[in-house]
Amino acid sequence: MKYRGVTDYDHGTPPKVGVLLINLGTPDAATPKALRPYLKQFLSDPRVVEVPRLLWWLILNGIILNTRPKRSAEGYAEVWTDRGSPLLYHLEDQVEGVKRRLMAEYGEHVVVRGAMRYGNPSIPSVLQGLFDAGVQRLVVLPLYPQYGGPTTASTFDALAEDFQQRRWLPDLRFVSSYHDDEGYIDAIADSVRKHWDQHGRADKLILSYHGMPKRYLLNGDPYHCQCHKTTRLVAERLNLTPDEFMTTFQSRFGREEWLKPYTDETLKQLPEQGTKSVQVICPGFSADCLETIEEIGMENREYFMEAGGERYEYIPCLNAEDGHIDVLTALVQRELQGWRMPKYASEQCRDEAVKLGAAA
């Protein structure tokens, strides 16, 4: 095997602990040109689309990549800001918040970075930066509260693919989910309470999660179960009765059956069932993005109001709110337990290596 990183380990660099927060990804711009490579990388992942590779290659390259970039770019243009993609700047703010808290406790021993599974900043480039900074122990926190093969497992795949090309590897701790973490549940419930304090309550609270094909559930993916557990725990915190909340699933594409009930279809049906006001929150998203701002905040609002609804409110994701930063920091600190912060005593190791011919 040809190793890519001949300078992965520097004998003279003081050892540090790294923390890597990873979210799904975003295009570099809200244009069809930028969307095409992003969608190609995303939809080429066999974890995301479990279809025979040759058949999917023909569909992806022959149809989807010739039609979807323009449509997706229009959606991204609706949510793009002066800081660029919401998902990216929320990640930057989350990284900065966690960094401040960890450095207050551990000082310069800890390096915190953020990466995207698809698009930029890429996982390989950020890993290289961490190793260049002397990271020898690494905590990876994918920002998906509920484990899913297309999200969490795919993130691990990307780490493993990168590590296979490296001569030296760090100690590694990987957070696979935090769907029932008490701090996370409290933060979601608190965000709902704050919204109620400002706007009052609606007839029903909808907890909408990103969908996935039902086939994945039947094949053993725990995502569906973890979403429902999150909903149950949040509802308990809020003292909701069964008729005051429900779980739905959004963002489906393709023709096969996905996890139900579908968010859009549910919102079209609720008014005729007597539910005239709803508040929607997305506990499976750690930061607002196209799927929350445009799909839930705009598109699904139109469905509900056109069907006879009278009041529709979207409750934003936790983003970089202080309570959320506290949750993410606590998750990282839990993984750091048992790891002593490194002491800067590498000069002797460096000198011995240089004697044997290593680069100074």
C-alpha cells in the first residue's frame, strides 16, 4: 500500500488531543455548477443509496446529475446568507463554542475543528490539519443525534478510508449517537418552552426527522427506533399527552416506501382533522439547513395553510445556542474521561529520532 501521509507523525511536535465535529455537508455556492460535484459525492455514497452500483451509476449520471443541480440550487438560493451556507456557519459557530469551553479547562492541549462528510471542509483535509498540529488522540462527534447508516456510519467510513492511507494512526473515540442523552433532551425541550413563552402553544407539536427508506429499518438500522425514543423523552419533559404531539419523517425522494408518516402528507391532512395550528421542530438536525429552513419553514408551511391551517410555526434547531454548546461539550468531555492530557515532553524523542536520520 502506498501511504499518503509521510509526515503524519512529527517527532518534534508536542502531542495534543483533537476534537472533530462533523456534519453532513453543503455545496460551496448556491449554483448548479457547485451543486453538481456536491450531489455526485453525496449520492454516490453506497450508504446513502443502497441500489446496485451499476444501475445507480447510470441513473445518477444519466438523469439525476443533469436535472437536480438546477432545482437544488434554487432551494439553496432561498437559504443562502452573507456568511454562506447556514449549515456551514452554524458548524463554525459550534466549533468555536466548544473550543472556548474546552480550552478554558484544558488549555492549549486541545485542538477543536469542524468538517463536512460531503463538500468542504473535507474530512481528509481537516484530519491532516489536526495531525499537523500534533493531535495523537482524537474524539470524533458526528452531529447526528440519532444513529443512521447513511449519516453516522458513512462518517465512520470516511474516517476509515482516510486512515487506511496513513502510516500512523491516533487513539480514536467515536460517538455513534446521543438520541437519549439527558442534556440533549433537555435542550430540545427548553427550546420548545422558550417558543411557547413567546408565541403560546399550538394544537399540536410535530417532531419531524429526516426520512430514510423503510427497507433500511427492516434490514436492522436503529434510526427509526431512536427517533421515536427522542420524541417520547421530549414529550415526557414537556408533559404532553399523546394527542398533543406526533413523530413524522421528511425529505424523501424516489419511489420506494420511506419511514412514515410523511411530514408533508401529514400537514396536508391535519386541518381537515381539526388541527388548525401546529408547531414543528426537527430534533434530528443539530443545525438549520436547507431541509429545515426551506423544506419545513417554507414549503411545508404552504401545504398546511393551503389545506386550511390557520397557524404554522417552525421552531429553529439548537444551532450554536449556549445550551446546545453545553451539550456538545459535555458529550466530548465524557469521551475524554480516562485520557490524561499530554505533557509536552517530546524533545528527547525528537533528538533520538534525528540521530537515526528522521527529519528535524
